[in-house]
Amino acid sequence: MGKRTPAVSSELEFIARHVREADAVWENKVDDIEPEMRRLSNRMYQCADDNVGEILGFLKGAITESAQKHRLQMSDWRGSSGDWEVWRYVHSPNTPEASIGSTGLDIAWIGGLRLVAWIALRGGKYTRRVLVDSCRSEGLDVHLASSRSSLYPDRDWGGCVVWFEKYLTRRSSMNELHDKLRLQGGAFFRITKRLIKSL
């Protein structure tokens, strides 16, 4: 597994917990604040963004490895650490140039700092339900985002299946997260590929 590399910095933990206030300061929507406090808040925000970039940049590799293992074609990664989300298109095994959905990684404060991996496939709720049922029949912990919408009030994930979710703390290890994501992704994308061949 290699060296245990901590994933979460104190700056990321703090900014995630107070993201609305930090956003307001960053966007100059708060007038009653000392200049030094504004600079300190913005420096912490930049450190948090950099930390998110490191985490997502490292963990993208786990999804890439999982998808390649099952020869599932995907586009290049999109998004940025500033959005705390990265995503890529998923292509049809039957028609590689055709996109049949997208998958991504998101870091958000959801009752705590969480890493969330999601997928959105064409075919509507029926396809999502079949995917969830197929995964659960093989022991994978996945769910419809819409079934837990109260958890994700700030995310437009209504049409997504959440296939990996993990709290992030100061004790989280980057390498352990990578291994768990790759393991879950390998099983998930094997089931997903079987399903999307019919889309």
C-alpha cells in the first residue's frame, strides 16, 4: 500500500465546514470584515482548493484503472478543484463515439466532509433502478441519489446513482481511499458495462 499519506488538511476541513461564509468572503459579499481576516480566509480557501486538487487528482486514477480493467471507454476528465468536482463522459461499448452518460467524483460537506462517486446514465429512473438492484444483488453499497435527496441539498444529483461514499477526516489515508475506490469501481463498472450494452 505504500506510505500512509493523509488526505485532508486542516484548511480543507475548516473551509468545508464553513463553506457558505468562506464563499461570501471570497466573492467580496461581506463588508464588515477586517482586511487581514479577509486575506486569512482567502488564503485558507486557496489551501483548501489546492488540497481538493491533490485528492481528486490522485483518486481519478482509481476510476481510470477500474474502467480500463473492463475496457469501458470514457472521455478525458473535466471540471476543476475550484468546483470540488471532476467528471467524464461514459461511452457506449457498442458505439464508442456515443456518450451514454457521465461519472464523477465530488467532495462536499454532507453532514461531514465526504467523497462521493456518482454516475448518471441515460435511460431514466428505470435504468438507474436496474443498476442499483444489480449492484445490491452482488453486495455493493450503492443507492439512488434521489432516495436520499435530503443529504444532497446543494447538489443536482437527482438523476444519479451514488456508487461510492466515504467520510473524509484528518485521519483519512490517500492510499487507502484509492484502494477502496478502485476495488468498488472494479465491481461497479463490471456491472455497469453489462447493463449499458443494452442502452
